[in-house]
Amino acid sequence: MQVFGSSGTRGVANEELTPAFVLRVAKAAGTAWGADRVAIARDTRYTGRMLADAAASGLASTGTDVDRIGIVPTPGAQSYAEREGVPVIMITASHNPPQYNGIKLVGSDGIELVVSELEEIEDVLLGETFTVAPWDETGRSRTIDGVTETYVDELLSAADRETIADANLTVALDPGHGAGALTSPEFLRKLGCRVVTVNGQPDGKFPGRNPEPVPDNLENLGQLVRATDADVGIAHDGDADRAIFFDETGAYVNGDATLAALAAAELEAGDTTVSAVNVSQRLVDVVTEAGAELELTPIGSTNIITRIEELEAKGEHVPIAGEGNGGIFFPSFRLTRDGAFTAARFLELVAEQPVSEIVAPYDGYANVRHNLEYESTAERDAMLDAAANHAQSSDADLNTRDGYRLDHGDAWVLARPSGTEPLVRIYAEARDTERARELADKLYETLSDAKTDA
């Protein structure tokens, strides 16, 4: 696909992702869907209203009525889609920096569009074969209130409230000024938790931290856990479809360890789980111990959703899936990444034992990650060519499903282009930090040299 990447389409707002572009995407979606009504939601980003207005105009021009549901987490918008039976255009750049914005497209079943559905919309967009309604048949817009409240009620009905409430947990929460600030504090309090927050005010300029919930951005959350003697820390990204955790000492919990712990609680013999090519050995070990199967896809929620639907169509049971970035699926609840629901499922485990003990079996792995920015396709292609040459000269097992993953037996390293930013990402994992850093640094130097020479 030329327009849609691993999780929608994104760019710097008003430079790459302009109102004119969003209008065209909305016209293409309205044309392809042919629905009477489509909802538009957004996260808290400063440019969100501007781009939502453009999307509403594009839809109306195709004769589609518009439900404006306002600021709501992406999983809350998906809840609305499923409940009302209408597709949704979600204006969000998820974890990207504040200057970015983007578009996610959700079907009337509440599930992000799979690759084939995105390709259909992209064909309309690139071919400019838009439906054009007569002037007196253009769509009307209406504002819908109460969407976040209904979403919270739905979460509460799906969570184990009794187990969590009986544990009298204190939760330190960092919604990162994003859409989760409107829902997660209330949800967690209604679960019976004492909740303290940092970066808890919705603010589209994200003054307290960048939206991506990675350790460098979450120092204040660790401090809050320690200062309030909290049982757990929870962080979201900009649209709250991810959850990252801190233990009771204020230490960051690797997202791969969280996924492994939740998978260990869910998987049984004969089950299947789905993850991406940067999968941690933690999850591989859990799957093996459970007697389950692991399916790998290219990185990104779109690819994982597509594979889950294929597996379920064949009658396979997929109780959990996801990536180590905090984006986890519980398909029996809804085929969506939901940061608040993931938090509730993790709190069910925390009610029984401390976070540090929950993730202790998944220690002993070291992860290193580097990013290399590029300013042109020539630089990107030079780096990917260098990665290919590096892989060919290595005696490691090569996987090219998404980039170049080299498995060395005791460790692995992966280089791949980001699907949402102008970056080539490098990931490495090993049993000790020195080995992981050695693999990541070596590949980083190779790609950096290639970029310089491009």
C-alpha cells in the first residue's frame, strides 16, 4: 500500500498530513463504504479538530451523514462503531510526537480495517473515483454526547470488578495528556482502585511528556509510584490503545514481559497467539510451555488483526495477541487494542501478587532499540540495502517477513522501516545487555554509514 501503513496513515500535521489530504481520504472512505452514516472521533492533539472538520466535509460531499463523537480513545471509538453499526474515521497519531497527526479507519464491526479493505479505499483515493452527491443530498452532521461514559460502562461490565476491588490497589496513572485522560481515571476508580495521576489533563500539545510510553518519557510515573506507595503504575499513549506498566518499586516493566505474563494467564494447549516479527523470546517460551502455537506477522496492528481474523475463520482459538509496545488484543472482548481493558486484565493479576513477582519469570532478557531517521527515499533505500547485505554476510537464520531479522540462537537483531514515521528501527534481544547492544550497535553503524554515503 502506498498511503496506509502498519497502523493507518500519519505525518506532520499541516505539512504532510494536511486538511486537503484528510478531506480526500474521507471522500475515498465515504465512497468505498457507501454507508448512510460515519462517525468521526479524535484524540487530544492540537490539530485534531481542524482535521476532523476536513474529514466531516469530505464525508458530507459523498452524501454521508456524520456523527461527531469528539475526543475519545481509539478503543472507545471502536466501541461506538460496533454498538451503532457505523464505520469510524479516527483522527490520531497514537504514540507519535505532538506535531504529528493521522488517520485510522474502523469498520462498522468496531475493528480496524484489514489490508484488503484499506487497499479498496486506497484505490478510490489514488484513482480519485469519488462519489459526488448533488447539492441537496450532501450529508448532515450531528454531535453525539456521552460516548466516553458509555465506553467506561462497557469496560466495567467486562472487567473482574470484585477481584480488583477486594485488593484495595493504589494505581499511579499517566495518561500522557491524551484521550485516556477522559476515561481511564474514572474507570480505574470505579474498579475500586485509589488513583493518583500525572499528566492527567487533556492537552494536545503534550506539555508533560511525548505521547510514546517508553522509559525516557515516563520518569515522572516511576517517581509517582514511589512517592505514593502505589501497587502499580500505568501509562497510555495518545489515543490510549496501549498500556505500559511500572512495578511497586517504580521500576519500568518491559512491555514484552507484560505480554508474556498475560499470555501465560490466557493460553492453553491448542490455542494460537499472534505477534509480530520483533517478538520476544519471552512470548516464544510461554507459548512453548503452554503447548500453544505462535503466528508471526509484519509489525503493526493492521497486520495482526488480519491474521487473527484469518485464524478465527479457520476455527482456531486466539485468546490473546499483540506486541511488546503495550498494544494487546483480547479478541473475546473485542478485536482491538485497548489500553484500559489491558490495564484491568493486568490488575486482576496484581490483585493476587506484586507486579515484580508477576514479571519475574520473564526477566533475564535484555532489549536494545535504535532509531535512524532519514530525509529521503534514497537514504532509506541505502540503509535497507545495507541491512540486506549485512544479513547475507551473516551465518544467522534470516527472516524477511518484515525487514531483516537475524536469529543467532542466543540472540536476534532486526532492522525494518517504520510504518508510521521516517525511521529505520533496529531491535535486538539477548540474555545479557552487552550481547544485545553489540548486535544493535553493529547494525546501527552499518546502516548509519550507508545513510551517510547515500
